[in-house]
Amino acid sequence: MDPQEFREAGHRIVDHLADYLEQVEERPLFANVEPRVLRELFDEPLPQEPSSIHSVLLELNEKLLPYCTQVNHPGYFGLITPSPTPVGILGDFIASALNQNLGAYSIGPSAVAMERRTVRWLTDLAGYGPDAGGNLTSGGMMANFVGLKLARDWASGDRAQHEGVRGPWAAYTSEERHVSVDKAADAVGIGREGLRVLPTDEHFEIRLESLEAALTEDRQKGIRPMAIIAMGGSTNTGAVDPLPKLRKIADREKLWLHVDAAYGGGMLLSQKHPGVLEGLKLADSVVMDPHKWFYAPLDAGAILVKDAARLTRSFGIQPAYLTDPLDKESERYNYYVHSFEQSRRFRSLKVWMGFKRYGAREMGRWIDANVDQALRLYERASAHPDFEPAVKPRMSAVCLRYHPAGLGEDRLARLHAQVARRIEQGGRFWISTTLLKGKTWFRVNPVNFRTRPEHLDELFVLLARECSAVLKSS
Ligand SMILES: Cc1ncc(COP(=O)(O)O)c(C=O)c1O
């Protein structure tokens, strides 16, 4: 591909994407197509001969674009994949062109500096001081894994990196934790059975008396408590555990306090709702995902640590072939030494560009608008005789359910699933269903800067209509 072909194709792609973003609301949000049809569309052997970029792009037009889930659509209220900012899209394009490998300073000096500054902006938002550090990860799943590894290594006096976990250990979290915490418990060697999954109260926050009871029981059995994993915005309802109180318990019990604010971290930009994440700065480590409620394109998660030296203690191995004897550690920061990954994509570019182009204040207005939209839906549901909201949303995730008299839980679970599917087929909205305390709910999560209040009104009218239609048809 010569530079002229690259230039022409690039212009064409940008024009195409600009049209796509401008018209996104006019397209069906979700493609009603059988997975088999998609499999068959891509069913061909490895191409042996070249094709023109023109024909490759035509194929994308035919096979890929019509069947994408339109997360840019203002009616996408699904699984915390926000609308990416246009400047973030351009940032990723530039990152691929430059292909800086942030694993090692020598493969991206300015990119390393930019990533460190971006991490600093995030640690400042978290309320951490100058000793804090962190790195960008593929997402919250990876960042929670790193958080638990940091906890394990700290709790073992830096033996577990070498010896593994010896004897039974336990970590404490709530029933509203994300599944990544269970995977992390497995990956760091305490096992999923080492995770104490504790009940929540009516606000879906961890019950402290259950935590105290579990700690006492484990100590009596000779099981070693290691960490508390608190929610800083749960996936279902945006619940925030009582962080200052958890800090006190962690100090008394000598536990690491990790907070999963992968979704909720965006609330730190809110101007209308300050203090929702009160006590976040007391955590030893925090997960906060720019690719969630900071509207960056995938992928960009972040693990943030109050004491950056813990990263080095936990991950530091420096093989000879990667060591430059002339380096002074303070001048040449090698991410591979202080993190799990070696080759690392230049994730911070799109995050940095997003903060620069829009500013934290403008992004905060998007956050506040999303929270207002969730509250609007909550109020609609509260006022309707056949609907019930789970809890008043503190963030933008709202759960509501349809419960006309006389229907059992199994029937209601089927009804909610059928309605969510019908809404998907309608192509205007996408919502999910979830389980909270054994009951099925619709989960609606505005995380999109294109969404307007009227979209929530339209969704609620549609929900009410579809619920009664499904009820009548059964
Ligand atoms: C609270 C929370 N933690 C962690 C994750 C996992 O993040 P990711 O999908 O970026 O790996 C999610 C995903 O939605 C989440 O809501």
C-alpha cells in the first residue's frame, strides 16, 4: 500500500465514519440476524492473493458494518460500553500508526510520558497523593486481577510472588461484585472458594455485620484474611460500599482495601453529585476504566495504586535482554517492570486526547446528564402502578421491574427476557435483564453523551406497552 493509497483510503474511511456517526440514530441499533448467517458470511479460506483496499472496504460495508451493535446510538443502554468520543476514535487511529510499545521506554519515550501523566490525572481524581501510580489495562477485569495480586503480595510480606499461596486465604466482597473478582480470586491462587461473597442491604451495599462475622469465623478456622474488595459503583445499580468504614475494618484486621470503581469512577467528574465516592482515596488500590464512563473507545481500563512502589514489588522482574545498563530507573520508566503486561498498546493517547479536547468539566456534564436520565426513568417507574424500581440510582444504572399482581417469579423472569428481546428487535433501544436478590429486573444504563431525556420517556412508554402485550399474549 503506497502513501497515496493510504491517504485516499484514510480520507474515505473518515468521511464514511463521520456520516455514520451523524446518522447513527437512524439505523437499527441491533442487527436481527442469526449467528449462523454471520458465520457463513465470513466463511472463506485464508486469502492467498492481494485485493485492492477498495474491495476490502466494500466487503466491510457488506459483511461487518450492517451487523454491528450501534453503541453510538443514543438508545443503547446496555452493558457499560459507552459511546466513544470522536476524538478518542482519532486517537486510536494515531496510536496504531505510531505503534509505540509502552512496555519499554526505548520503544516509546514520549508515549510513556503521556501515559504516566494520564495515570496521574486519574490518581488525582481518585484523591491519591504524589506517591500514587498505576497503569492502563485492557479493562476492569484485568485491573481487578492486578488489584488482587497486589493485595496478595502485600499480605504475604512479598513472599507469594515466589512461593505462591500457602495455606487457606480469604478475601471479602459483596454479592454485587463483578464476576471479574471471582476470576481474580482464582487467578491469584486463593480460589473462588476463598472469596466470601457477603449479602447487601436495601441499597445493595455490603452488610458490615456479615463482614465482621465472616472475618471472625475465618480467623477461628485458621484461614488468613487478605483483602476487602469493595464496590465503587456496582454494575447493576451503581451501589457504593461504605468505604471509610471498610477502611477502619481493613486497618484493624491488616487487610488490603481494593475498590472496584471500573464503572463508577466517572462520577468523580460529576459537578452535580460530588462525594458519591467518598472515601475512595482511602483504598490501597482502585480500578477505574476510561473505556467505561470516561467515554474512551475500547480498550482502556486502569489499576491505580496509592503507593506506586507496590507495583514494582509485586511485578518487578527484569530479564537481561530488556535491561539497558545506562538507564537510570527514575529517568526511563519501563512499564513491563511495574505491570503484568509486556507489549502494551498506546491506550493513554485516546484518553489524554479526550481530556484535552473536551476538558473534565464538559465530560462531567455528560455524566450528570446520564445520571439525570437514570433518575427520570426511576421516577417514571415509581409513578406507574405495575412497575417498581430496585433503588434510587446514585449513578446512571437503573433497575426496574414489571410486576402486575398474580404473577410468579418464573413467569416474570420469562416475561422480562421476552420484553428485552422484543425491544432489541425493535431496533430503537437495547436494554439487558439482571438478577437482584433473586428477582429479575430490566437494567437500563445510559452512558452515552448523545442520549437525551426524551429517549428515556420513549423507552418507558415502549417498556409499558411491550410488557402488557407479552402478558396478554401468554
Ligand atoms: C463494576 C465492574 N467491574 C469490572 C468490570 C469489568 O470490566 P471490563 O469489561 O472492562 O473488563 C465491569 C464491567 O462492566 C464492571 O461493571
